[in-house]
Amino acid sequence: MWALFSRKELINTIKKYNNSLASGPDKLSWSHAKRIIKNNKCIMKLIDITNACIDLEHWQSYFKTSMTIIISKPNKVLYNSLKSFCLIVLLNTMGKLFKKMIGKRIQFLTISNDFIYLC
């Protein structure tokens, strides 16, 4: 049985993100997300969404949305090959947060139950 996510888990996860990271297609920056979690009702709604995704075994397509930005690399003579460009993929901010929370939980459960041997 998967334990429900807690307020502490969400806050600890969101605080680790750098405010200067670019926002994704949802246009929500990490500094805005950090302001949102100062409201207890908002925290509880975010936790409810995360727990519902787990309970329903469904990941909303909204959370999978991404945007790719193409940037030309400096000091290139020709820009006629893919190696002359850098692709940056920006993920939906809330999807990234929920995915990080789930990943941390899976990592904890894997290590605490000795599924992986760490050197």
C-alpha cells in the first residue's frame, strides 16, 4: 500500500528547486510555486492532486506537457547541422514537482527495503 503524501514532503521537495530555473509550458515559475505553498489550502489541494494520481493510477496529460527551445551554439561557422544547436526541454512545473515527489518516495522505498545494494 502506498502511503499518502504529506505536507512536509511537498514543501521539502519544492524548496529544493532554484527560483531562476525557466518555467515550462504552464508558465508557472518556481518562485510563484513557493509563494503558493505559503497558503495551507493550496498545499492541501496540491497534495490531493498528487495522491489522486497515485490512487487512480493515472497521470494527467497536462503534467506531461513539455516545450522544446532551440538555441544556436556560439562561434559556429555554419549552422547547417544539428550539432550547431542545443535543445532545451522545459517540462510542466507542477508535473515536474509531482514526479520528483514520487521519485523520492520510490528511491526511499527501494533503499529502505534493500532492493538495491549500495556500495
